[in-house]
Amino acid sequence: GGGKAAAAVPPEQKKKTTTKVGTKKKATKNNTNAREPPPQEESPSSFPASAVFRLQVDEFVVRKDELVAVVGQVGAGKSALANALLGRLEHTGSVEVYSKVVGYAPQEPFVVSGTVSENVVMGRPFDEAALQKAIHIAAMDRDVAGLSQGVDTVVGERGTTLSGGQQARLQVARAVYGDPEFLILDSSLAAVDARVARDMFDGVKRWIRQGKGQGKGRGAVLVLSQLHFLPECDRVYVLDEGTVVAKGTAKDIALLGESDEASKKAGGFLAHLVQTLSEEPNPDQDRRLDDEEEDQVGNDDDDKERAAAALLITEKTARRLDVVPSAKKLVDDDAGGPPPKDRTKDQQVLVKKDVIRHGAVSIRVFLAWARGVGYGKLLAILGMYYLAALVLFASDVILAQWVTAKTDRSSYMAAYTSVALFYLPVLCVAAIAGVVVSVSGASTLHASTFDTVLRAPVAWFDSVPSGRIVSRFAADFDIVDIEWSQMLDGFVTMFTAYTMFILAISLIVPLLIPINSLAFYGLVKSLAKIDVANRDLKRIANAAVSPTVTTAQEAENGRVVAEALGASEFFRDRQRRQFDLELAAFFASTSVHQMAYVNATAWCSVMSLAASLLIVLIPDFAVSNQSVAPVALSYALVAPYFASMASEIVLQLSLYATSLERLFEYLPNKSDGGGLVPREPPHSIPDVDEKLPLNWPSAGRVVFDDVQLRYRDGLPLALAGASFSMTPGEKVGVVGRTGAGKSSLFIAL
């Protein structure tokens, strides 16, 4: 099978360099995922001279029905070669690709939030038989059988329900699914134990043989660290510092000898490889060792259940499953019985849905915010706004009296000027003070929520997608930091002016008091009804932001895999669906928001019409003071605008209050609407710290004494009484099968 190839050469390389990945039978060239190489005559000097690493490959060929291994020490360029095969490196020389479909599993496992099936299929046409075959080749049959919902089990963001070895095998299953012609596995066998690695290696060999029997012509490149697999590969490439220092069959490399010039150039790795291959007695030795290990497990009846838990289902999977099948049942299944079909429906959900509240925002949220800002400061600011409104009313009354005055108009001029000059500073001071205290409160809220998240246990991050956290610290805090203070200033300005207008009109035209009261009651009542729908729609829109952010992050992390597999549409479709849900909620929220404006205008128009009719038609009976009647009439005309603006801002503040509500969920105290995030125990105990010597610890001594660890409440122990000590200066190795608890030991440490 063909594949993608690239060559990167240093500027000193003057000769023409050709890198080919081809087949004996020429097929359609695949340009979907490959980058077009620069023209041959272009100078290699386009590579930056400051580049630390360059890959120089004179020739790399993978033919149909071949299994090719790439080996080398750390930093030799193995992963760079894999990226070059995918056309992801700038290169000079010739690149020829003869493969329609490429399967790729990167060195770093990549898992999307979703089920096992969604991770394997990744948006490609679903085929149950192909899915089961891919899982079998990746040696995941028993793991999937042990999952509570099989292939429909949600693995969570970053694969939190899977061990590192299981994530690597999931990558292989994804790469094999879709029947690619060419397979690239970058260190996929390094994350699993010897037995599982053997099963995966045999699965790839079997996949190539089946393709040969069906006339499909498959090929595979494996980046390996297990040297005992090399004799079973058709060809081996040895890399060192980006250069191929040896190639051929394992037998050819074994015959090079330690005196070979290439061996000296490779800095000892090739010599080590030659010695290892020379000492390899039998390519099936690893298989015999696995069989002996399995026989020992099967003969030990006392440890049968423990062995089943260790060998047949990984410890990390077991601790994260809600119901773990009995170990004895797994042993019986391993003896030839069918895997368990019935799985519990009463399972805990690892990745829980985001909490979407309904109804009005709790008064505790507003009180907690006001407490953070300061009750006294808020009352002082509100008082300044009302003072500014009264000053505005006084200036209008003075102006009306001035117009009707017969004599001594200079006193009115001085009074009006003084009041007008006093109005602007009061309003500016109130506005600035409101923004300052609001931002100060937001800063305090950020510090508290950030501290809560930092001190949350690891299990909480396993069950909460990162997009849900990021959306709170991005979109929600953006609203609280900026929009909340601006809208609060606008609301207080409009509301104080509107209430002052209504009071003034009622004082000047007493007959309007019942009409204004009725209209004001209708306005508030209808606005409350609109606000209920408005808040719930905003909550839905806020909740829709989290999966959108998560999908964007996953698309960024998995773009190389998606491009290699031809599955880029998977992320595009996911993002479209998430955007549709988010924008649908925002559109509905905006529509309801506009309805509030129309509603306020309608109710206030009733006030304005009544005031105008009474003042014009029966001024002597309706108006208490004829000299200020024009003030009431002008207020009646502008009141609908202020009421409409105040209503619109009230709804906007109500929407912003949902962001406050979401942030307050991350506060430590339930009395403030928080308590949603659990907290780790204190990092230090002051009483104990005070008793420790100043130079403690003076040496790196570690003691585990009956350490027990579980990942979430209600799940089995991941560490069940680990006891050991490490003295200063020791080098300690930790070994065990896949899922034995090695990572859990480091988490505990």
C-alpha cells in the first residue's frame, strides 16, 4: 500500500533527494492530505539556518503487503518521519504518494468527547462489522466487553475513562477503521504491556495478510521501541539525528557488526540494536513467554479473581466503571465463553450534563454580589443618581417658572445656572463610582472562583469538560467585568429618571395617579412574564457555549489525525451543530428582548396619552399648578422612551445575572449559591508546619504507608494498601501490566 512521504534536508545538502512511498502497481495519486512540494529547482536554502533539527532521508520505500519498522533512540526523528509521510513537513526533493486512504495513530493519544464508537468511526460511514474488526485488531475486545455500555460507553473529554494503554489502542482502532491502504502507527505499542503489544502486532500482521489475500495490497509503518518485533518485519529503518543510518531486514542489520562505520556514526544505538538482534533466539519467544504467564495465571486458583481483574480488564477502566463485572465471570469468558451481554442501566454518568437552572435568579446571587461590592457603597451611588434626578427636575421647574415670571428674571438665571452646573458632576461621579466598585467586585469574584477551581480534585476535572470551565472564565467573566457595570449604570440612570418623571407628573396632575399606578403595574407584571422566558433562553445559550469551545479545542488537537484519515468533516459537522444550537438560543433570546421594548412602549404610551388629554382638555381641573404644566406634558412625552430603555436594560441585566449565577456556582460557600465544586483537603496544616525544622526536608525520602486511593466516591479502590519506602539517592522502577495502577501510584505521589 502506498502512503505519503516527504524529505527535509539541510542547506548543505546539494544533491537531489528523493523520498518515495509507492506500490508496484501505480494507483491514483492522493493529493487530499499531502502538501504540494516546492519545485525541484528551488534552492534548499529556504530552510532556516537556525533550525535545530532536520530530517534527511535519501530514500524511504514501503511496498504493497509490507510491514516496515522504524527504530531509533529518543530524538532520532521517528515521529518527524511519520509527519513527513503525512506531508506535514516542508521539504525539498521528490514526493510520490500512491494511496487513497491513510490510517494514522500519533504518538500522543487523541480522544474526543463522546462514545468509543464515535472515537473510532470519527464521522466516517458507520459499519458495525468494520468497527468490530478494528477493535479486534487493536486488541480492545475484552476492554470493550467490560465497559458498562460497550462501544456506546462515553469516554469523556481527554479519554478520562480510559487508561493510557487503552487510549493508544483506541487510536489504532480508529486508524484501521475504514480499511486504509496504508497504516502509520507512531509508538502505539509503547503504551501497553508485552502481552497486549504482541496481540496488537499480530493484529497488524494479520490485517496485512488479509489484504494480500483479498488483493487490496496494504502496507504499514510501525515506529517501534520493542526491538524483539523487528525480525518479524519485512524491512527496518534505523534513524539517528534525522538520518537513516541503516536499513534492510533484521537479519541484514544483525550482520553489520559493531565495527561497522554506520554503527559508530549512530552513537552506539545501532551497536546495541545489532547485539540485540544477534541474541534474539526466536521471533516467537515473546509469544511463548506470554503463554507461560497465562498458564501460571490459569493454574493459580487462589489468585484467579485477582488475575482476571489485572489481566482482562484494566484497573483504570474498572475504577471508573459504575458496575464492574465479576472477575470470576471474566475468567470464564476468557476460557471461551461469550462476553457478557447484559449491562447495567443504572450507571453513573462520568461526564454529567451542565446544570441549566430555571426560573428567577436566586436573590442570594444578587446579595452575594452586593456584599462583595459593599452595601454602603451601592446605597451611596444610588443616592447620587437620585440626587442627580432631583436636580434635573429642579432645573426644569426653575425654567418653567422663569418663562412665566413677570419681573426679576436674573435670579432665575442664576438659580438655573447653578443647578445645571451641579447636575453634570453629580451624574459623572455616580457613574464612575459605579463602574469602579463593580469592577472591584468582579475582581474579588474572580479570585474566589479561580481559587476554588485550582483546589478542585482531579476527579472533578475528569467529569467536567474543559469547555465548561473555560466558558465561565471567558464569556461569563467578560460579561461581569465589562458589560455588567455598563448596563448597571444605564439601568440606574434610566430607572431613576423614569421614576422621577412619574412622580413629577403625579404631583402636577394628581388625576394621573391611578392611571400611572395601573400602567406601571401592568408594565412590571408583563415584563416579569417576558423575563422568565428570556432568562431560560439565555441559560440555554450559555450552556451551549461549553460544547462549542470543547469541540474547537478538540478540532485543534486532532487536526492532524482528522486530515490523515480524511475525517475533517467530523469536526466541521460537530461545530455546525453546536453553533446552530447556540445561535438558535441567542436568536430566540434577542427576539424576546425586543418584545420587552415594544411592551414598555405600549404601557407608557397609555400614561403619555392620558397626561396629554388631561392637561390639554381640562387644565383647570386636572393641573395643580398651571405654571409647571408644560413640565408635566414634556415628561409625559419622554417617559415612554426612558421606560422602554429601562425595560430593555432590565432584561439585559437579567440575562447577565445568569452569568453571575454560573460563576457563583464555583464559589466555595453554598450560602452564596456555590458549593458545586468539591475541594481538596488543605495543602498544609499550619500547626504541623510550625513544628518542622527550617531545612525540612533535607533529603528525598518517600514513604507510603497503607496508601489507598479511589478516583470517585462509590468506585473501587485503585490503590488498595500500597506500602513501600524510597531512601535518598535510590533509583526506583515501577513495573506492572496495563492498568495495574502505575499511573495511580504517581497520582498519589
